[in-house]
Amino acid sequence: MNALPIDPPARLLMGPGPISAYPSVLTAMSAQLVGQYDPFMTSTMTETQALYRQVWATENDATFLVDSTSRGGIEAAMISLIRPGDRVLVPVFGRFGHLLAEIAERAMAEVHTIEVPWGQVFTPAAIEEAIVRVKPHLLGLVQGDTSTTMLQPLEDIGAICAKHGVLFYSDATASLGGNPFEADAWGLDAATAGLQKCLGGPSGSAPITLSERAVEIIRSRKKIEAGIREAGDEDAPDFVRSNYFDLGMILDYWGPRRLNHHTEATSMLYGARECARVLLGEGREAVRVRHELNGAAMLAGVRGLGLVVFGDVAHKMSNVVAVEIPDGVAGDAARQAMLDDFGIEIGTSFGPLHGRVWRIGTMGYNARKDAVLTTLAALEQVLRRFGATVPVGGGVDAALDVYTGHAEA
């Protein structure tokens, strides 16, 4: 086989993620490698930790990266914080709540779930009632679930968990950067994310932050060193059943001792650092407002095309909207036409929403006016070609009204 150099087609990624990366992130990732203990490498790791403390809005010393996709970050947090037999409560309002429950089960927890219909979120009272009933060790709660586009309010949950002595973990993969997130103010014990959504990078690095309480629990777990258990037998219930995702070992790698755990993914480190640098350079609040504005324009635009928006819009993430596929329109074929004819990717969905909705994202580098208007114009043409009756220019005009109103405000 005579393979040619990699040459991806031009794409505008307007789905629920991954998205088109910031150009400076791609540039950073092409920088030259150095050794894992080179002073430049270790200082870059330390600098990246400081940047992500600002991204998470935390003073947590234990703020670092897990060399993995966002799912690996979730798994590292949960298996390191959960002992076999621990009770774990997972409120499920979409696909990724089910993922948290599955990972907790693999960690040999006693898993309890509560559910609301897809398109809704939980009230604090409903979560507290379940905590009182279940008495969990840990609450695992997704903030933004792209399968439903819903954003679960977290502001009151930390105080509820503290009141009942429950660890509070949140997966913020889909929401961090484009929606409010205040790790310390909201009382989070652990939170994880990924780069491929609002942070504007590629999948492959999972930012994580841990409270002092979480670190104490992680460091209390038994370890194997040089093949010999420090204490107890092979079936000791507090043994972390992963080497790669053992956060106690990863903390030692990122900490001042720099104990070798794995070879840091240098190019991903550069990319993650640049994602945080871009966000903080623009300003956390400015980035949030940019996502809010472009999300509002996309929301108005799809409504301007006569599309029905799925779910409780009052609790929708700013960075993605789900729309009902019009009757008579072949959803997958229309999505393919968007890609083939316009180079624009929008998303389908999962579970009960598969084949029922499209998900359209406005996040990271693509949370901008030209990307929104181009997507709406292309969607109008595809809808018309597939037999839907849509107002001429309705999507673009409605979005432009949002931008004009924002400029005049």
C-alpha cells in the first residue's frame, strides 16, 4: 500500500462535538517534542495546571490532565473515588447519565439511579430526596448532556451534598467553557471535561480538578508497587482496579515529586494548554457570552425555518440545540447532503431520540456569526430539497435579528 500524506476534507463541524479546533491549538500541537522530564516539559505541565485552575474557577492544587478522551477522565474519577460496595447515586436525564451509572457499576459500586424524561432536568429537591433515601457515598451528575442538549443546574447541589456528607462529582465535558461552571463556589469535589466541545480542541485530553477531600480519599486507597501490595490481600476492597486510571498515581506524576506513571502525551499537553490560554485570553465571561449569543442566534434561526425545538429550552445548553426532523424528511440522508454538498456536519442523536432530532452545535471556535449563518443557509436549502416547506431566508433573517439586537443593546 502506497499511503499518501494525511489530507482531511474541509469541514465545518456544527454537530454536538467534536468541533473544528481553534487554529492556534492545531499550531501548538505541531510544536516539537521534548523529553518527559525536560525542564520545559515539567514547567509546561505546571503552567497548564495553573491555567486550568482558572478555567474551573478553583483553588484546587489537584488540577491536571488525564491523558485520555473525556470518557477516560470520567472513569479515572469514578474508579478512584469509589470503593466496591459504595453506594452511588446517578440522576439520569440523558445518555451520559447512563454512562456514569455503567462506570460506577464496573467499579463494583451499589448503583442507584433516578430518571426524568429526556428533555427535562432535575430539581434540587428531587436530588435531595434521593440522597436522603439512598444515602450514597458519591453523587455522579452530568452538567450538560449533549444527547438531550439539557443543562442540569448545579448551583444548589454542592450544599445539599455537603449537608448529607456526600461526595459531589460532575461531568462537564459538553458544557465547560460555554456555560457557567464554578467548581469551588458550587462545592464540587471532582469534575472532569474534554477539549472537543466548548474548549475548542481535539478529543484526547481530559482536564480534571479534585477537592482536598477527594484527594484524601484517593490517597487512602491501597496501591501495588513493584508487583507487591503494600497492605492486605489481592481482594482488598479498596484497591483501585486500574493502573492507568489510578488518580493516586497520576497525582504523584503531576505533583512536585514527578514520579513516573506514564509518558505524558506531549502534543495533547500543548493543545490543552492552548485551549485554556485562548479561553482565558478572551476571558471566561466573554467566552460564555459569545456562546450564549451564537447559541441564541442558532435557536432563533432554526425556529425561523419552522423547526420545532426539542426539550425544555429554559434549561438548554447555550452551545447546542436539538430540532425535530420534519415529517417526510429523511433525517440521515439530509444530514449526508449537508456534509456532501456544503461540507457541514450536524449531529443525529441516541436512544429514544435517534432518528427523531438533529443536534446542531455552536461551540468553541465555531461559536461565531459566520458559522451560524452559513449553517442556517445550507440547512434551508437541504430542507427544501428534501420536501420541507420553509420560509425563504427565514433562518438567516431570524439569526441576524438576534445579532442586530445584541449590537444595539
